[in-house]
Amino acid sequence: MIEKILKRCYCFFYAFSKINWITLFKNKNKNSEVVLWIPKRGYKYWGGDSFIWDVATLSSLIKRGEVNIVFGNRIGNVKNKKIFYTLHENYNLFAFENYVSVFEHICKQLVRQGNVLFPKASEVEFWENKIFMHKEFDKYDVNAPLSYYAKSFEDCNKLDWEYPFLVKEPHSCSANGVHKVNSKDQLVSLIDEDFLMRNENFIFQKLINMRRDLRVIVLEDEIIHYYWRINKDKDWKPTSTGYGSLVDFENFPLKWEENIVKTLKDLKLTIGAFDVAWENDDLDNKPQYLEVSPVFQPNPKVDEKHLKSYGKYKKGFSLFNSWDKKYVNIIFDIKEKYINKML
């Protein structure tokens, strides 16, 4: 707990140190056509991901000219502006399970008032909304693992799949809400009353024989960051670094670069982080798109000695050679590239 508090404090002070305060005071103008909207603040906000993204957005915007900052529900008064904001589950003001739909509604209202949003209202639908995402994959013929959308446990009987396979909860992020089921008994145990109360719909998905996937961040027609996440075990498990995966920042599969960029364009996204895998980890096979999201947490590149224990290094705190410093820096870098493209 103390380590987490120290990491948040470090991110808070380091992110603020990257702001040019003279330029901020000079360019802060309530009549500016450019607005930074911060929907909600609280103890979870300060030093957290949404805070870092907001400060990075502010830093980039003030370099380009005047900006107005709007907090909370006062955004409803804003009309005919360019509004930048950060998507985060902490902004679920009404504690709905499908917090995405609430944000979608707000964004559509803002567009009706003549505003231009960054990210776009249509992009919000991809945020932690796996059923919508997979239906868009189907619509645009994106190569993805075979998936089946379910509304009840009885839908399991319609499947004639061999175990194991995955069950995915639609409104979840990272490896949360992804369950590998090895048998009918395990499936029955998973999809209990609490699961069904929590999830109006869910997804069955075929397993790919893979022990690594590629996280690749694409901004319009440019790949701006990537890394492999490698499962060290012989059995399938999520490749998140929280599960002990290795991270490799080298060896990008150049033969698939055009395919990845085209997929972002097909989905009509401006920026997105893809998780891409290949059957049997064979790069000669066609890539399979596991997920895409306009919201992501990029892993920064680290020195050689931390690669083999990336997850431990990421969780730890240090004033020197800090992972958190690298994390803040890469967010600032991505946000500056994004805003330079958008404005």
C-alpha cells in the first residue's frame, strides 16, 4: 500500500513538473475554442492514469495556443468548441455496470451542441465494450478468434466447442474479465447468478494456440509504439505483465505493418492499441486481432536488466531509474503526437 502511494505521489509531482507554468498562465483563456474537460476529481484521480493523461493533454495544448479547462458537469454549457478529454472508469458518476453507455450519451449530446470531440464520440463505443468491438470486427472483416455472443447460460448448449475456451465479460479491461474454462463443470461454476447479474451479455471465444502477443499503438497511419508480451509457461494464460510475462521491444513484424495500419482505418479509429496474435506464434500465419481500444496503458521501454522481471520492476518504486518516470514520459510523448495530428 505504501509503495502504491509513493508511486502515485511521484507521478503527480513529476507530471506537474513537465508543465510550462508560464505558458499555462499566458494561454489559459475561458473563451478559447479549445477545451480540456476533466469530468471528475477525487483521491483516485490525483497521480492516477487519468490525471497523467490530462496533464499530458494540457501540456501539449498550451504549446499550441490558448486553452480553457472545464471541470465536472459544467461541460453541458460548452458549445461549438474542440473538447479534449480522457476516458476512465472513475468517471462512472452513476455507478452503472455499462459505464461506457453513459459516457456515449454525454458525448453525443456534446456533438449535438456543435462540439468536436477528441476522442470522437464514435470511438467511445470501442472503450471496454468487447461485444461492440467484436461486432465491428465482423462488420469490417477483421481477422479475429471465433466468437459467440451469449445472453444466458442456456446459450452454452448451442455451442459444440471442445474445451478449453475463453469466456469474456464485455465491460472490462486488461486481463480482468477474461476466464479460461477447461470443462463443463468449470463453466457452470463461473456463470453463476452473480456473474449473470454483473453481465447482461458475455462472449465465448475460441482459444488461439499462442504464447505471445503484440501490443501495437497506431495513430492514424503511423505505428508509434509496440512491444511483445511473452508468456513463459507452456500453458495458455493472459500475457499481461501482471501475470509475469516477459516484454520485448524489438523484432516488429514489418510484413504485417500495412495490415495493422489498414485495420485501424477500417474501424474508423484515430488512435488505438491493438493486441495481435498469430496461431502457433507463426508470423507467416495471418494476424488475429484479439482486441483494440482507444484507451490504453503503454508499457515504456526499459533497460536490459529489467526486461526479464518487467512486472516486478513496474510494480516497484524507485526515485532513480524509475518505471513511473518512463511511464509518464511515454504518455506525454504519445499525447503530443496525437494533438499535433488533431490540431
